[in-house]
Amino acid sequence: MQQHSSEPGILEHFQGEGDLLAQETKVIGAVIREIAAAGGYVTNKAIILKLIEKLENTSDVVQLDIFRQALEVVVARTPDDA
């Protein structure tokens, strides 16, 4: 099974929302950079797992909301498994 990077598609979706998802765009970009810097392959699943990790390790209510919304958008864009 060949994996494809989903980075461009996800970032395009966030950027297409303009100011509405500005904070989420910043977060998703940082998550993608973290995954790539760790030598990981950027996939929807990797992004979802990293966002869940951030949700579990954050107590700031505003950050939690941003991470949650970013997670919702990524999950909504993830195709169902065959």
C-alpha cells in the first residue's frame, strides 16, 4: 500500500477558509513541520494522532478549542477506510 502526503490538500482547505480558520491553519502547519522534522511521513492519520497528543497535553482552554477544531477539519477530510 502506497502512502501519499496529504499536506497540500489539508493546508489548501485551511487556507481556503481565510480568517475563519487562521489559528487552525497555523496549528496544522506547525503539526506538519513537527511530523516532518521527526522524520515521519505526513498523512492524515499522523496529523490526527499529533493533534490528539496536543489535546491530551494542553490545559489552556483557547488552545484546546483550536486543536479540537483543527482535528475536526482533518477528520472530516480523511477518506473512509476501504
